[in-house]
Amino acid sequence: MLLVIDVGNTNIKLGVYDKNTLTHSWRLSVKVIRTADEIGIVLKGLFDSAKIDIKSFDGVIMSSVQPALNYTMEHACEYYLGKKPMMIGVGIKTGLNIKYSNPQEVGADRIVNSVAAYRLYGGPCIVVDFGTATTFNVVSEKGEFLGGCIAPGIITGLEGLVNNTAKLPRVEIIKPESIIAKNTVAGLQAGMTYGYTGLVKYIIQKLKEESGYSDMKVIATGGLSEIVLNVDNDKIIDIVDRSLTLKGLKIIYDLNV
């Protein structure tokens, strides 16, 4: 069995592969002050509930955008699972040709998502990850990572607005009945859902124009992709794959073993 781990800005995503099948997946909140023992106890609890022997893993692979957590996660895996994680970084085979001015600057999550999208759905494609930040990544038909752009995530944008105003409340991010809102809550919901959908739609349009791939697929991951799907009747996103990152980690592990 293989354990795949993606350490993001807000959540840690975990997945268990039995051969080529993703059998279990979980999300943990990111807490930088956790110790290796705390992580190990959480992992053991999850595996026990799924009737998985914590010592039965053949390997572990991890991507991370939280350098402060890397040592803790590695130590927890070595001590409790008996396996040192393969880390996404310099020297790892991905199958992508990274066309970036400094390839080491590209976030591990962006690479992993692009690998999965290209291998599973083909290129050219745009890969959109709706997380703490929303990342847009362009992959050519030859498997070249051409770059992309980064925007604030919708929750990040809402939190910034609420934290910096005196009277605006936190609201559930859902599409209101009308963009012409009649109260503050609906006004926030309209601004966030319609405004964010407009941002995504325009960026995708410009990426297609500049890349020259007008008919490229758009693959999205992250739970907040549903907001864009529910707001606009145009088919902005072709495929939503909530497990894209975990699948990408499995693909990269197989390339390197």
C-alpha cells in the first residue's frame, strides 16, 4: 500500500492506495505547532478506524507548501510507519518539462496537479486549484508546464473583507437569488460568487488567448469549484476531480520507484 500526503496552506490531504485504487482519503487542518507524536497518533487513529495496519505501507510520498511542517511530517512517517516520505522537489521525475524562469519556485501542489491532469485527461489543458489561493496552470500538448497565475482563494478574499471592515458579517458562500441584493448578507454572497466566477472566467479566457490553445480542457480541483459551476450557465470548467492532487502523487511515485 502507498500513503500519499499533500500538505497545503489550510488542510493536509491524506490518501491510501491499494495498488492503483484510492481506498481511503481524509483531510486534517494544518497546525504548524503539532509535534511528530501528535501527527503519528492522528494517523494511527485514522488507520485503525479503517482497519489498516500502520506498518503495512510500502511507501509514502508527500508534497508540501508548508516548510515549517516538513520535518515534523517526515519524522512522524519514519517513526510510526517505518517509511521516509519521498518529497516532491528538485530531482524528482514528474514527466513534465517545467518552462519556468526558476523551476524551484513552482509550488509542489501546482506540479502535482498538472502531472495528474496531463496524464489522466491529456493536453493542452488548464488546471485550476480552488484552495487558500486559486492557482491557474497551463500545460501544453507536449507535457510542458508553461506557467500560469495565482489569485486569492474565495474564502481568503471573504476573510480579508470581513476582517478589515467594521460591520460586514461572515456569510455562507452560496449563490443568492439575484445579483441585485436587497440586504447585506445577500450583497456579500452576490459579490463573492458572481465576482469570483467572473475572475475565473476571464483568467481562463486570457490563458487560452495567450497560449494559443483555444480549445484546451479546463480541469478543476478543490471543493470551491462547485461555486463556479453553480453560478454561470456557460461551461467554464470541463472536468472537476476532487482527488486530482492525490492521483498526481501516486503517478509521480510510480515514475520514481
